[in-house]
Amino acid sequence: MDLRTILILIAFCLPENAIAEEMVPLRKLIGMGAENSYPLVRCGGLYLSGLTWAGEDAFGLEATDSIKKTIAYIVGFATDLRTPALGSDAHQSVLRDVKNMSDAYLKRYESNYTTSGQAWGGDALWASDTETCSLLVGGGQ
């Protein structure tokens, strides 16, 4: 068996996301039974990434304050969900995961901007996740 054939066989055995490392829409992951705090953490990362990418000045003081309150609400709720399993480590775990999600979205925005000139305009995943998070979290208060 030649090297090309072996590589093709390995590629078919790998999970889809191991090849593309593409984010899966949040709505789909919820339908697949994502861990109960994951949707909140993902939404926290989405909101943090938007604020980080555009900057507080782009949103204005009132909207920035609202986004920060929503992120705090998400972190608190996700921490409550994780506390039975993680105890005092739950809060730090949530903060880490929100930051990691934000970083994943920011990498996506950079790639989108490089290829299309828009960070999230025309990005179906961003639009879907934004809608899903709006339904899950609402205003967060």
C-alpha cells in the first residue's frame, strides 16, 4: 500500500472536525446533547469576541455595559451549573472556557476579514450562533 492510500484511509477514519477544525453551529451541538454549560460558555465567548474585535468605542457606553453584564450573567449561570462537579474550580473553569471560545471566534474573524474584508458579515456560523445565543440568553438580566 502506498503512502497516498494510507493517508486517504486515515483521513476517512478521523472525525470531520479533526480535518477541518471548523466550528459547528451551536444549535446543532445543542441538538447533539452538548454538555449543559457549553451553550452558555459558547455564547459568552461569542459576546466577548465581538466586543474584543470591534472595541468598546464601536458599541458605545450603553451597549458595552449591557454586553459586559450579559457576559457576567452567563459566567455566573455556567459556574452554577458546573459547581456540583467542580466545586470551587467551577468559576475558573468557566472563565477559561469563555476565553478559549472567544479566541476561537477571533481566529475566525481574522480569517474572514483576510479573505472577504468582513469579520462576520456573510458568516453563516456567526449569524446562526448569534441568533441561538439571543434565544438562550436574551438580555441576560
